Amino acid sequence: MNFSLYIAKRYLRSKSSNNAINFITYIAIIGVILGAASLFIVLSGFAGLKDFTLQFSSIFDPDLKAETTIGKSFILTDSDTVKLDSIKEIAYYSKIIEERVIIASNNKNTLAILKGVDENYQHIINTDSILEYGNWFDYKSNQIVVGWGISNALSLGVLDYTKPINIYVPKPGKGQITSTKNAFNTIKAINVGVFYINEKLNEEYVFAPIDLAKNLLNYKQNQISSIEFKLTTGADEAETKAKINAILGNTVVLKNKAQLNDALYKMLNTENLAVYLIFTLVLIIAFFNVIGSLIMMILDKKKSLNTLSNIGATLTDIRKIFFLQGSLLSVFGGIIGLAVALLVLVIHKSFNLVMITPTLAYPVTIKIENFFIVFFTISVLGIIASKIASVRISKSMVKT
């Protein structure tokens, strides 16, 4: 066995005759354990919060979405449709028309995004899961489904024929508007359902049959804003994107769920990084205890160091002993801390220790990558702290 490692293990297991040094060592070990446990719990909490946040947007987002790169719309030819139908990785796709509109009822109005969808849209997302009350619309009608926020803003009910709903969109053209009557295309609709996804989407979106949106915007038969795709289970996303791009060309850009929510992903990842850096700073402070503990042990064992020097141990060997001792203390402390954190998280998931609301427990997600991140952080900081302490050993300390 390596001489320095053997002695380092002996020093790690043995107690000092000085109780103050033992107390400092215990404080250092507890600091490492609590630091590792805290970092892992916080990272798991943010991972759970990220998953919890994204689950609401993922309900609304398709696996892939083809958006036009020029203007607001593009033409999907019959030939393109046949080619898309032949791609086996595509389970369903839905043609979409989206435009900002004004929706008005009973002297109340609000801005909204009208999303016209075809019959396949119910295969892209589970429309039943987002409906708060009412029903999904008939695709051969002027029925719509509005968000909870829009329903409240306009005091809209379901199938309320006493409150006519008008949807307006500005007519395309140039020059000044001389008459508001001729400035807008308008269509009457009836609300048949109210959906609930999240606060932002509830206040923005109105679902409608694609033919209603097409008539309102005076679009051509094959003119659409985007296409939303649901892929088959196990489909290769990159390969599927390449096939779709080969058909649609440069007129569209394909985005997956992460790219559709890039701002949200960036915000969550930035917050996660900030928390990691803050807790790493706390760990750095905790590792000053490790440095202090090692220096106190070095001073306590000056006689032993002299004995080791007399039997042939070099200064490098002696420094290596305390370097390995500090590294082992950090690694074992980190492992114990991770075990404690894992136990706490399992208990929380089983018994809901921390509640956000009376019915909602704080979400946590245990990820293997967070385990390695914490272990790597603890190990690196432990090695640095041990190196700082071990280089304090000089020839004069060994020879006294």
C-alpha cells in the first residue's frame, strides 16, 4: 500500500489528544456534509421546479413546429402534403393559422391571438385535458374556445347566444384609414368552451376552426401560418427534421419544444446556474474550516512528522499525507452529504414535507447529473483546500 495513503487513513480515523482539534475537525466534516446535502437538495428543487413549469407549456407545444421565415404565411401545396404523409416518423400533423385579432362582446374588447386549427390538432395535444368547462368546437362552424383570462375579461359564458362575439382583424393595405367600417374584416362567433393552461396563454389565445381563420384573413385554400407535428414514439428528431426540411425547403424553420420556449429555458437555466454559484460560494467558505482543521492537525502532529522524517519520509511524502487526508475527508463528507440529501428528498416525495399550497407539494426531481455535479464540486474544492493546507508544511516543522 502507498505509504502516504496508509498514514493519511490512520490520521483520518484517529483522534487527537487535544479535544479542541477534534472539535474543529468535527465542525469541518459537518460543514462538508451539510454543504453537499444543501447543494444537492437545492439543485433537485430547481430541477423539479423547472419540470413543473415546463409541463404547462409542453401541453400546448408540439414535438416540432414549422414556422414561416418570410412574412406571416406560406403555401403548403398538395404535393408537399403527399410527401409529408409519407414520412413514417410523423404520427400526425396539423395545419395552423395564427394572427393577432380584436375580440369584442357587449361593449368589452381585448387583444388576442386567434389560432385556427384543423381536425388533426386534437391528436397533437390532448384538448380534453386543457378544457376547464364546455366542449371543443365543431370544425365546420363558427364556434370558438377561449382562454380563462379572455373569458373573464369579456364576461363570456358557454353557448350564450345573448352575448354575440365579434372577431376583428385589420384589412391589409396602405394609406390612411378613412372609415373604421372598412378598416377591419369581421366575423361573428359563439363560444363553446373555456380552456386553462397557464396564466399567459389563458389571456392570449382563442382556438377556432381553421376555415373560420381562413375566411377572416382572406387566406387562400393552401395558405397557412405554420404546421405542428406529433412524432411517433422513438422517432429520431434530427432525422425527421431533415426529411421535413427537404420537403418544405428554406421557407420554414423547424423548432422543437425547447426552441419554442427558448426564453423560458434560458431563464430557468440562468436561475439554476446562479443558485449553484451561490451555494458553491457557501461551500468555499465551509472549506476554510477544512483548511483550518488540517493546519491544526499538522501542528498537533509535529513530533510524528519528525519521526516520519527520521525513518526516511521526504518533505513531499509528508505533505502528500495531509493532502490525501484532507481530500479523503472531503470526498467521504461529500458522499455522506449526498446520502443524507437523497434520504431527505425521498422522504419529501413520500410525505410532502414542504408544501407550496395546501394541496401542492414543492416539486423535486432527482437527477443523476446533479449527483455528479455536487460530487465533482466537493472533490475539487476539497483537493484545493488540502493543497493549500499541505504546502504549509516546511522543513523546519519536520526537523524540529
